Amino acid sequence: MLGRHMRAALQAAGAKVTAVSRSGTDDSAAWDLSKWLSMAALDELFAGVQAIVHAGAFVQPSGEVDQAHMFDANVRACLNLGQWAMSRNIPLLHISGAIVYKDPCAPLQKESAPLGWSGLGGFYGFSKLLAEDVLMRLRQQGLKLCMLRPTSIYGYGIGADKIVPRFLAAAARGDVIELSQPVSDRVDIVHAVDVSDATVAALKKECWETLNVSSGKPVTIIELAEACVAVAGNGRIEIKGELPANHKASVKYSLDISRASERIHWQPRIDVSKGLTMLMHGHCLQTS
């Protein structure tokens, strides 16, 4: 999902992109991140590049988690790539995530907020935290590193089992979107186009810092469902269950994005309605 948006944004900005994927399809070179590569192999894979954008990670399908494979792909690969980039004096931009913050529901968290494993995302969430730790330590040794921490990313190519495409597909079919209480909890979802825009801006500015990336406008579950129905022009919503009397509405992934605004002059530009429309029509770049 994110890779195709990233590639489109970089090419639109005039960059020549050396694409790398696990499969090596779609005009890309192959690298299974769980496999350690030698310095020579990385030299060959990334010959002539001026910067690396690392947006790859292994996300375990539902079922039992292969922690060893996930650790190798999500953590060890960062050490492999980071050591190579540092030794070749090549900047590295890593896509981390808001999942690394200790309290996922704290309001307007700055980049300096405490990090920790909240349990959110299971071992995947832990692997993202460990990956950051590896790269931050390499930064202390001289790696030119930009760390982007986006909230939940959606966009064309997202897995069909995720909540956004499930709601949109149900609405498009004219089906019922079934919701369970609480539907007033909010979550910040950010479009892959905005994450890609932030990546391009950070590279242009040569900003080797840690930056939050979010839409800045968390939506409730009911608002998301309503937006899907509106964009699809079809479907309806049913809410099941009763809201507990003592329920206090929460906001997951509320991030302060002022540093990104100040350092790289970036602001999100894809609202939920536009993002859902792009998703439905298969767009990787903003259209008029």
C-alpha cells in the first residue's frame, strides 16, 4: 500500500526511484527483509542512490505470529540497512509509527513523549519499537536518519480485512455496516498520500529528525462509517449494543504535528472524504 504511493510521489517530484520489494515484481528488485545481506549485496542493490526510504515491514496475517520471522524482517533488517547506509554516508528515512508511543490515547503527543510497548498491535507493535531503538542508536553513531511516525495509514492497496476498506466495500455493495458500541471513540487515520508528501518534503529539506505525521482530525467509528456511505452513495449503518454508562470516549493516536509543519513545511491535505474517494477509484496521487 504505502510503497506504491511513495513511489508515485517520489517520481512526481522528479526522483529516479530504485524500487525494492519482497517479491521483486512490478519493476522492482527483490529483497526478503528477513534475509541478512552483505555490504557488497547492498551496494549492488542500491547502486547510485542518494537516499533510502525504508517503508517495508512484515505484518503477520491473522493467526499465530511467527515472531522470529517478524523480528528478522522488522528489526534485524533495520540494523542491516542502517549500518550500510551509515558506512556509505547515505541518509535513511524510516517509516515508524505512532504505535511506538507508550500511551496510544494520550492527547496531542509530541515526538518527545514517552515510548513503550502498550501491547497494541501485538508483537508487531513491539517490533516497531525495537526497530526505532536500533536506528536511534545508529543515529548517535552518525547515521543521517529521519524518523516519521504516522498514525494509522490507509490508501489504495490496503488489505481488504482492514476496517476502512471493509466499511467502504460494504457500503458500495449496498450492505449494512454493522457497528458495536462504543462508536464515539476516535482514531486518527492518515492517507498514504500525506505520508508520502511528508517523506518527499523531509528529503528535500534534508531534515534528519523525528517527525509526527497525522491527519490532525481524528474521526469516530460512526463518522467513518457515515463517510463511507456518503462516498459510495449506498449502504446503511446499524449500531448494536448499549453504550456502557461509565464509558469515557477516547482518542487513539492524537499527535502534535507542529514540528513537521515548522521543519519541513508539511501539512496534511487529504481529508477522509477525499481519501475514501481516492481509495474507491484506485488513485495513488491526489486528483483534482
